[in-house]
Amino acid sequence: MSPADNEKLDQVFSAIREEAEKRRKAFREAPVPKIHIGMATCGIASGALETKKAFEETLAERNIEALIHPVGCIGHCYAEPVVIIDHPDSGFPPIFYHEVTAGKAKMLVKLFLEEGDPRFEHILGATVENDLIPSVMEFSRFNQEKRVVMEKCGYIDPEDIYDYIAEGGYSMLVKVLQLTPDKIIKEVRNSGLRGRGGAGFPTGKKWELAMHAEGQIKIVICNADEGDPGAYMDRTILESNPHQVLEGMAICAYAVGANKAVVYIRAEYPLAVKIVTKAIQQAKELGLLGKGILSSTFDLEIDVFRGSGAFVCGEETALIRSIEGYRGMPRHRPPYPVEKGLWGHPTVINNVKTLASVPPILENGATWFRGIGTENSPGTAIFSVVGNVVHAGLVEIPMGVTLRTLIFDICGGILNKKKFRAVQIGGPSGGCLPADLLDTPIDFDSLTEAGAMMGSGGMVVMDEDTCMVDVARYFLDFTQKESCGKCTFCRIGTHHLLRILERLTKGEGQDKDLEQLESLSEDIKTGSLCGLGKTAPNPALTSLKYFRDEYEAHVKEKRCPALMCRSLIAYYFDLDLCARGCDACATCCPVEAVFTTSNRKKGVDQELCVKCGECMVACPPEYDAVRKVSPSNLVPVVERAPEKK
Amino acid sequence: MPKLLVDNKEIEVKEGTTLLQACLDNGIYIPNLCYLESMDDPSASCRMCFVEIEGEEKPITSCTVTVKDDMVVKTDTLSVRRLHRTAFRLLLSVHHVDCKNCHVNKKCELQRIAKYLEVGLKPKHLEQHLKEPDIDQDHPFLDYYPNRCVLCGKCIHICRKKHGQSVLTFAKRGFDTVISSYGKNDVSSLACEKCVVCVDICPVGALILKEAQE
């Protein structure tokens, strides 16, 4: 573009930016308290709607003026609903409150907003350094994170484009529109950014291939078909800061020469669909998307496409087929989508996190980005850490941090002081790593080498009460159900894997099963058509590699070391601990398997027992008399009281 | 015309040919079930036609490779055979083996592959898992045997090619996938009575005309 055009572009955008700053200033300087409430799906699930309503009602009731600012998710799921109250008149800094129920909200309005008492017992910390309240940055859950993609998540209103612009949003789009596509791609290449969907393909290279691909029409697709069990990174980003993703898409589209883009979101994410649709609308109204963006010659239409929930549609070729209206079945690659994608046009498909990484990279430069993370995996990784971990939630860390640091330092370790058993990374395509490998750095290559994979960011932490055979069975059950049925290895092979694992957990395993599990898994990995099949055996293969003794115990001794496989365990009551005359277990047993002995203690009728474990929950902690054993034939024989005549 | 070396035999084929077609045209058999020369885009779903190509790390399906000059190909290495056999055994583990009563007995592609791979039709290693019911009689003229079908998709392709739109399609998902006419049983709108392309192309006798059985 000519210098005159550039000047016009800047002019048009600075008018928008001024408006955004004016609004931001008005909000900041309003002489009333501001209440920021996390209103993404995770917050809402924990009751944020009720919390917001309680704030509104109590404020109205007590005639207090305050501004409620709905924001996205800050990533601290263990603390939801999360509220930050900024009440300058009180003399306190902005305060971070956790688990703010409707009742707590009412109380905070009365005691803090009205009377100035911040109620220290409910505080997580202050959001800034100060002399009165410890800052949240003193906790490792906050200070060991490095926020690049999620920097603004939880601080801006995702439904207000001006909030994003006031934070510097869309200025990178303005900058790139004044550059040649070559320069943009070079910068992205230099940054070393690798695809955050899991495979880690260099983003700059993908863009370059698409730019050079033959075709008048090119398309950009944002893949938000997140489907791994326990993973919700993409949803949170779209619900908390959709404009950063849209800006990334616009930059990508300009760089590769595309005028059409699609955000592919699964329909199970209704809030994300709503927020992204609204964000596109707002961006169009301001001329940041649509025809002649900011008076330039660049046009971009972005549409939202709702995926219908098939896991395999996260695979790019299946995703394309499903947009085209066919069954979501993958195709052989090559040709790759960058050559022949949606409707046959060259198509760039990038994950949400990849696209959201682009504006910060262009803002701070490739060298800055390379300074974060490791040499071969620059930048940050976002994980949704779930399972038996204290501070579950979304964590953005520099690549290269070890699993131990992430799980034990940042996320607070294992719940209930139990021991760590395994961590499952990369969802159903990933693997289970044992305690020995906790010092593995988190980056694309190290995790692949260990037998897991980066995946898109699901991480399930498991404690000592987890049976690894059962975990493998769980994931195989998932992939087997999600197989599209197209190719032989995945369709029939995963079915056989699942059957073998089911047999093992039921104690019906045979010696040859482990061997067959291994060889079949290897063949499925090599033989399958798409990524789903190629990675489906990973949970079985890694658990077999690292927890072989558990598998052997299931086969040879019919024993489940974690005492979890129902067919292999039995419950009994330790008669030394069982309290005479107590009926807690007997009253809760759903199948009347609990009987009374002659000295009025309790026994379990093994024939009747369904091993639900209710008695273990019901037994008062002061007795703690319920025990589990495996194999089940080790259970002591307890005699019933003789029938009264 | 590209020249290539397959199992130490030099062959010369037309530019743009798939490797599988090139081999088949030159009398080199590679097991295959879902490949049709007339498909623009091979479905590569049966996963039978694996070969090893020099320079490639892993075995690769020959239906998805276009021949190149000086390509060196092996169709019978240990790793290739292992994949052939595993894929074949997997298919047989969901196949109702009852050749005596099957109308394609001795013409069946599975019998041919079994002979070629020296694999028995009743594999001992894997459990059999058959679908219920054994026969789908939904279509007015055709009967479909899900426990014979290998889901190669040839019937769908050929029907679409001949009639513009296919009467048959894949239905259900994953392990439960079957071929179905999806209740398109309005006799007047179907050309099926006089057309048997799908029956003729089925490599395993999973489709059969109702009247032919009587």
C-alpha cells in the first residue's frame, strides 16, 4: 500500500482507538467500586450467574452504586466463581475473592462496599503489590505462569470489542496491513511458533505453503473442535478473549491471501459460539472485518461453523469434509489442506491457541517469543490440568518447565495427600507417564520421546487409587466410540484392543493378551489412515510400557493393585475396628449384603455384594473399618450370627 | 514414461498412474479391497495395499502414491506382510465365514487374499464379533449382509457414478458402520430393479438381488 493509504489506515484506526480509550478512562475513573466477575462457562457452572444476580440485587436493595464488569476466565478453576472487587474509597487495592457464592456476594456488598471491611478470610490476594494485603503474585499458581496467549483473559469483557482495543487489540492487524505478506510470514517463521493443536507443525511454514499454493481463493480455518476428555483451553480462550483469535485469523488471512475464514466450534460450546458470533459482528461494525478492512483493499469474511460433536472432526481433513456437508471422515494426506482444502481451495487450518499467539508475537517480535520456552519449542504451553490435583484449572507456562514443577509447584500437588501415580497428557491420543518421568520437560519433542504427546493441552493427573489398566480401557473406549469407521485398523483394531482391556479389568485376561495388545497396537499405529487411529493405541502402549507390573498382576494373579477393578476386589469389615451395634454400613447397602455377626459386628455377603463402596463412605471415620482386598479370594471368612429360632 | 523397480522387476507405466494400478497392470499382485481405478481420490480405507518404498520411513498404501521415475518398491517385506496379515485378520474377525453358502464362493476377494497371504479364513488369534441382524432386507430389491461387508465403499462410488446420486451410503459410525439405503425404498423412484452395478462390484458378496436368492 502507498504511504497515503497507510496514513489513512492509521487515521481510521486511531479514531476507534480513541473511542476505546475514552470508554476505558470513563470506566476506570468512575467514582464507584468495580466488580469484575468471571463469566465463562467454568464460572457459570460454579454459579457465577447467581453470584452476579446477587450482586445486582443487593446493590439495588442497599442503594449502592457500583459497576459490574463481566469478564472471561482467569484460569483458576479451583477458585470459581472468581470475583475481583476494586473499591478505591476503601483504601484497599483491588482484591481477588474466590468461591464467591450468592451468599458471599451479598455479604461483600454489605460489609466491604458499604462498611469498608474486606473480610480477610475470603480473600485469595490483592491483584497488585501493596502494603495491606499479600498479592496473588506471591503464590506459585500465579507467579510461575507466563501469560502470552491468555494475558488478557479474565480481565477484559469478551463481549465488548472496545475493551480489547483499549488493551492494544487490533493494532497488530493495522500494523500488518502496512507490511507485505512476506514480511509477516518471515516474522512468524522466525518466532519458531509451532501448531498448538498437538502435532507441532511450524506455523510459519504452513502459512508460506498456503501463500505459494495455486488458487484464486484461499481460506483460513480456526480449529476449535476441542474434544479431548478434560480439555477446555480453546473454549476458555474463545469465551474470554475472542478478538485476539479473530485478530490472529485476520493477520493469517492477509498473509496467505485469503478473503474467507471459518471458526469451527463444536456445538457443545454454546457460549463460545455466542461470544464469537457477537465478536465478529462487533468487529464488522467497526470495519475491522468485512469488506475493505479499515479502508484498505483487504476484505475478510469470517463465519462461524458449528461442529456436531464428532471427535474425529478435529482432524483437519474430516473437519473440511464436515463443513462441505459430508460425513466427517478423514481422507488420505497428501494432498494436504494447504494445497487442496475446503471446496478444493488452499486452506490454512490452525488451532485457537496458535492463532491467538500471533498478535503477541508481532507486537513483541520473534526474538522475544524465542526467548520464552525452549529452542525447538519456543513460547508457552497452555494446559487444562484436571484430575486429582489441588489447584486445577488452566495454566500457561513457558515450554520446558518440567511436569513436576507444573503438577507439584504450580498446581499444588495431589489432593488429599495421596501419592502421585501417573499423568495423562495429550488426551486419548497421548500417553500415561509415571513418577520416574516427572522431570521430563514439557515441550513437543521431549513428550513425544517419552511416549506421550503434547496434544492440544489436556492433562489428567491421577493419584495412587488409579488403576492404569482401567485408565487405558477408559481412553480406548473413548477412541473406539469416536472412530469414524472408515479404515480397517481403527474401526476393528481399536474394538479388539478395547475388548482385551475389558477382559483384563474383569480378571478374564490370558497370558497371550498382553503380547497381542502390544503387537496389535503397533500395527494400528502404522496402519491407520488418520491421526485418530495412529494415536489411539498410545494410552495402552504407554501404560503397558511403564506399568507392566500392574497389567501382569491383572492377568497372573487376578489382582488389581490399585483396588479399583470391581471384578477383582472384595470388601470386608475389619472386626477389630468395627463398632458393635453400629448400623451405618448396613443401612446404606443397596443390595442388603451386610449382615450381623454373633457379637453384633458386621460382615459382607460376597455373593450379594456389588462392590459399590457405599459402606466405605458410610463407615464413620472414627471406626474406619471397611477394607478392600484384591484378588477377591483373599477376603476373610466372617460367620453370620445363627438364625434365631 | 516413469520406470520403476518393483520387487526387482523393472516396469514402465503411464505418468500419473497410482503405484497400485501400475503393479496390478504388470502382473504384480498387491492385496486390495477398496481401490477402483475410476476413483479420482482413492479412499484408502481398506488398508491392505501397503508396500515399502525406498526412502520412505514406514510402509505406505500404494493406492495413494503416484508413480515416479526410479522408484524402488518392495511388496513383500516382513513389515509389509505383517500389516497385510493384521488388516486381513481384522477384517475376518468381523466376517461371517460361511463360504459354502455364499453366492460368491470361489470368486470372493477374501478367499483370494487368504490364499495369497497364506492366512486361514478362520483366524485363531482374534475373537469373532458379528453384527446383528445378519441380514438387512430394507431395500426392495437388494439384501445386504453386514457380516460379509468389508466397507470398501465401492458400491456407493459406482452407484453415484452411474446415477449421479448414490442410493447406498455409509450409515452409523465406528465399529457399527454399515452400508444402508436409508429407507429409500420407494420402488417407483429407484432404478435398482434393472441395475446391478453395486452387486457386481462388491468384492465379497455382501449385496445380492433378492430374486437371485430365491
